[in-house]
Amino acid sequence: MKCMMSVDEKHIRRVTDAKASELYHEGGWRYVSKSLWKERVRDVEKPNEEKPTKTKSNKMSKAQKRHKRKS
């Protein structure tokens, strides 16, 4: 897989090696690094949701209960 960017820098795509070679020779695309694709395309699509942390309970785990029974 290769990362390609259009010459006008509007589109960045991940394509197969054969398709990348074809796009490059047509002249409208150029090779770019995967890190550039990650920051502009992949990471932008993920919503950054911060989930609240769950409240912890003070219940004993099964292993703690078992250990307490043995002693």
C-alpha cells in the first residue's frame, strides 16, 4: 500500500502499489508519507470523545474472597 496526494493537495488516498504506480505515471498524483495520511485523513475521521471514568467500588474480588476463606 502506498499513500498518494493529488497535485492540488485536496485529496490523500491509500492505494495498492500497482494503482499508485499508475496514478504517478498519469501525472496528477505524487507519493507522500504515511504519517501525513494519518494526520490529515485517518485521525480526522475519528471523533475525540472523552469518556468519564467509571466510579470504582470497594467490593472484594473473587480471588480476595477465596483467599480470605482459606485463612
